[in-house]
Amino acid sequence: MRATIIHGPGDIRVEDRDYPVVQLATDVVVRVTASCVCGSDLWPYRGVKPTHRPSAIGHEFIGVVESTGAEVTGLREGDFVIAPFVVSCGKCPQCLNGVTVACDRLAGWGGKDDSGVRIDGGQGQVVRVPLAESTLVKVPGVDKADQALRRSLLTLSDVMATGHHAALSAQVTPNRTVVVVGDGAVGLCSVLAARRLGAERIIAMSRHADRQAIAREFGATDVVEERGDDGVAKVRELLGGVLADSVLECVGTKESMEQALHCVRPGGALGFVGVPTGGAEIPLRYLFDKNITVAGGMAPARTYIPELLADVLAGTINPGRVFDIDMPLEEVAEAYKAMDERRAIKVLLTP
């Protein structure tokens, strides 16, 4: 089968790999129908995160179950499934508390499971899924050929779940004012998540016309292109002299965190989901002085998917709009390049 392998900075290839098979009793094998490139995939692509050896990559995919292990009873051949961006057991204290990303048996796509068996990356044709029943979410009655629905289901694997986590962490509720820092797929999904939770005013910080258009479609009431002190001043102007109740930080850099913190009113809340890089820090004294609540981190997508899935199937939300380019898997190198150069918001890959 064909799979995406990263060899080093800027070096993404599609190569032949052994066809995955069930190796453990709790495994299933999934034939991927769609995957995608994530903004966090760009960190090793740019060399910010080192690649020590050629490795399978990709952590967002949907597909159809091809075979199951002996202990798998809740999934069967032909089931359509969503794969969250990490593997989790569903039984440890962390999973039972909803924090599946801190599972005692946590594993990532392209790594190894807790038995030491290699796991395939999501950007490929087929994936062996360990701990399948607790990891995968079955979607009954879905036509795998439904392209529009497929796109939104794929966002639940990561970016829509992450946007939802940002909104919950920032205490978004009806009548709150919200600022979203970051206009990538996660930032745009955060706008949608804030609207879904009833935010009264949603300000999207974006300098790109195509992303601004989707932000407005998703529920942004205002767009701010300014950055730094000018951006904070613009937010204050739009909100009648005060700052936002809730701010969602969706980038992870030092600059984005500073922008986000200074857009929060005293007593407000900041939810951060951008993977920290580039010296991003939390200034404790500033939080102390302003009584700002900070929460967030890696989103427990497996916990959130069922709730969000209901809205996707009902047509209440359509997060699949963040995919603005489709490419075949064989063109994945160009997909990474398009994302890196910001010519694409998010690229959907078809095996």
C-alpha cells in the first residue's frame, strides 16, 4: 500500500509499505477514504520539530473497516469510522475523566502502540488501528461517497474538536464576546465553535480575504487585520471601550499568545490550543494582576466527537468548509508545500 513518509525538512514522499494486518486482538484495519494535512504537520516539515529517521506521518483520517481482531465486537467489516488524532483505551482514569489525550496507553499515528508494535500514519491508504473500539467512532448509515459530509466528518478527527476545546476552555457561553487569534483551520473552526455555543460577538483576527470569508460564514461578526497594540486597540474600539470576555488562541507562537492575552478583559478567560512553539509563554504576573483564567491544551477529540457528530449529521454545522483544496495522495508533497506557503487553508487527501 502507499503511505506518506517524512524524511526531513521539506522532504515528503509517498512510498510503498507493507499492507497492514490485524496484529493484536483489539486491532482493526481501516481502509482510508480521506485524510488531510494538519498545521502541526508543518512543524517537522519546516524543521522546527526534528525528524530523526524516515517516519510515517498524518493523524487525521476517516475510512471503512476492512478486518477486525478477535476481541473486537462493536465494529465490523464495512463500518464507516472517524479516527481521532490519538489512540486511547477508554478505561484508564484519564479516559474516564474525558482527557483521552493523556491516556495511560496513549499512542500516536505513525508511532508505536503500547505493545511496541508499529502503527501506520494517517496519510496513507490503509491503517492498523490499535485499541480500536475505544479509539474509533462509528458513523452509522453514512454513504462513504457523500463528499460534502465526508469533509465535515474528517474535521472531527482534529480541527473541529480542537476548535471546540478552545471555545470551552475560554468559557464561551451565550452573550459572551469572543476574539479568535489565528485564521488556519483550527482558528476558523474555533469561530464556528464559538457561534455554536451562542457567543454574541465574534471577532476573527485575519489578514487573508479567503479565510475572512469563511470566518464570516462560520459566524464571525467582525474581522480585525491589525496586530500588536493596534490589534488590541481595534478590538477595544469594536467592543465599545472594553476587551473580550473570551479569547481563543489557535496558533501557538510567542506573538500569537501575547496578542491573545492582551485582548482578554480583566476577569476574562483565554483558551489556548495552538501547539506551543517559538518561545510561547504564559506571564504569570500578568494573569495574577488581571485575574485572567487560562485553560486549554491538546483537545480530547475522542470525548468531543459524539456531540459534534450529531450536529454535523443534522446539518447544523458544516466545518468541512475549511478544506479548500483536494489532492490525490500521490501529490502529498505539493499539498504540504501549498499549506506551508499559505496557498491552502487545509488540503484534503484522497488515497
